[in-house]
Amino acid sequence: MTTTATLIWSHRGAVYEETQPFLAESTVEGRNAWIAALDGLAALDRRVVIASHGPLGPDHSPRHLAATRTYLQDFNRLAVQTATGPEL
């Protein structure tokens, strides 16, 4: 990750924009660590966040930090409420 006064560049796959992370081989521990990393990035309070995954021409909004975090939290919640991958 590279930071400046107003920028976060997520070049390691931490931030997704309008796309779903591949989580089939992830663990709850790994997803929780990812959430903690997103919290740390959000605490930097930057105006620009360049997502590492998503469509061309992204808007570089910090809202993608929260959206990725929410997706991971929802996945964690639903993973314990479902019994199979297709159900999840």
C-alpha cells in the first residue's frame, strides 16, 4: 500500500470496487484480519482510494473501503448460517 496526504492505493487486493472477492479458500481468521486492515486504511481518512479490483474507470471513492468491509462481514455472518457453498 502506498499513501500520501490524500491517497490510498490498494495494490495488494485489499479494496474491491463493484466486484466480489473470491473467498472460497479463505478462512474466518483471514477475513477478520482483512477487515482489521480495512479499518486501519479507513482510519487514514483519505479522499482517494484506488481499488485493486473492479471495473476500469473507477471513481476512487473511500466508500469502497466500507463496501468491501461490509461484504466480508456479511460473508462471515452467512458462512455460519448456511451448510453448503451453493447455499452460501
